[in-house]
Amino acid sequence: MSASAIIFYIISAFILGAGFLAMTTRRIFRSAIWLLFSLIGIAALYFWLQVEFIAAVQIIVYVGGIVVLIIFSIFLTQQSGNQMPKQPLKRIIASALAVLFGFGLTFLQIGKYDFRPSTKNFDWTVSKIGSQMLNTSTGGYALPFEVVSMLLLAAMVGCIVIAMKTPVATNGKAQEELLEKMKERTEEELGITEISEV
């Protein structure tokens, strides 16, 4: 096995490991940090492919822009330190089956393609990449790029709306529990032991 292949497997393992930790951790802030590392790993993969411009765009746009926006959105919800609830067993099983189905479908599609070494030079300059990204005709990526951007924006807004919802207290006991939690959180943030009753 060549050194290039070893580097590829190391980068790939780093990306998959960080992505897995981003999905499985129960702290939302840690999940965003693991997503940051996963996107950095993808940038390293672009550097390995010698597509430096795409690697730089990956770092500037996704690492420096999207992830920072996600982290600020998490802080705006005031639930950055909260632990997400444990998922029920049915949802875990359904997620595992979906992942296995996705892997099976991917391997099935890859197995149908006959990979052969290419004799063409890998010549993708900045002008070629820009023309492909902005091209609206056949083979262009302008429409998929805009659709993915709108999807990410909608998902971000939806996550903020869901996270900012506070549980509705239906009786006196629920109200007392909610006030007690708010008091404990305030004590932790301010570093005091007693808060006068209002």
C-alpha cells in the first residue's frame, strides 16, 4: 500500500469518526464542534486531491461561516449546555436500519461502475470550477447549489424555532419545577449560592 493510500484512509477515518461523534453525542455544542472537525477533514481531503481552491472555499465558507453560524444559533437558544434527551429504542433501530440501507444502496451503485485509471490530466482551474458552479445548462451546478443553500437555511430556522420552545406548565407542580430549574441555572451562571425569592 502506497503512502498516498495510507493518507487517504487516515483522512477518511477522521472524517467518518468526527461525523459519527457529531451524530451520537448528547451535547448540542459538542455536536457542532465535531461537525467542525469533520468539515476540516473534508478540506484536508481536497488538499490531498490537490484541489487547493476548493479546499480553501471549504474552510472559508463551511468551517469559517456555516459552523460559526450554527454555534451562534446554539448560543441564541440558551440551551448550549443542556443535554439532549435520550432517543427511544425504536428511533435508534430505525436510524440504524436507514444507515445500513444507505450503505447497501451505495455499495450496489458503486459495484455497477467499472472503475478504470484515467489517462487525462486532472486540470481543474479556478475558472473551470467557477464556470461549472454558475452554469445553468446541462452539466452545471447552479440549481443544485441554490437548492441545497435553501434547504440548509430552512433547516437552520426550523432548528432554532424548535429549540427556543419552552415547555408549557399546565399545573402548579410543573411551574414550580420550571422555576427551580431556572433558579439552579442562574445560580450556576452567576456563581452564587442563594437567590432571594421574588
